[in-house]
Amino acid sequence: MQCLGIIIHHSACPSINGKGYDYMVLTNGVIVSLPEPADSQYVHLCIEGDFSTKQERTTEQREQVFMAHKLLLRLLSIFQITEERVFSHCSTCPGGYFPWSQLVISSKDGYH
């Protein structure tokens, strides 16, 4: 598969509906992988939760973001693409309060 990039979703996105992603990182940090690709050009990574509202993140949710970070680094390596090819799904997904600053993926400066 020629991967053009990775698209980040949150599970509150109406287009997900239990499908439309390749990997989901659950709030407990477990990573679920679907057997068939959702898209022939992009890998879709869904983070369980609703990041459209401001809320205090629990230790478990911070661990979830850490696991998403680890998965993202692995996917970047597998598909030999750079962090510049990581995109939000749309202006409202993964939500205005998605913790991008905690999703450390840039080898250059340490942040996305």
C-alpha cells in the first residue's frame, strides 16, 4: 500500500460509526486493528473519546495518548512518511481540545 498520510479521528466523529478507521486506541490504551484497510491511500487512526469539549484528562487518557504516539511513530516508520503527513480528519475532528501538544511525533523539535 502506498500511504499518502495518516488521518487522526476521535470516536465522537459521526463518520466513524464503528468503522472508517484502521486502528483505534481505546481509553485504556488497548490498540484495536481492523483486518481490512479503510482507505487505499491513507491510514486512519481513531482515538476513543470526544475531544470537542474541554475537560481534565485522566491518567488513563494520558496513557491513551502515549499509546497513540507509539503507534503513530511505528506507522510513520512502516510507511516511510514524515510527521508532516499526519492530518486531522477535519476542522471538528479530532476536536478542538485534542491534545496535539501531548502527541509528540516530531524527531526534529519534539512536537507535532
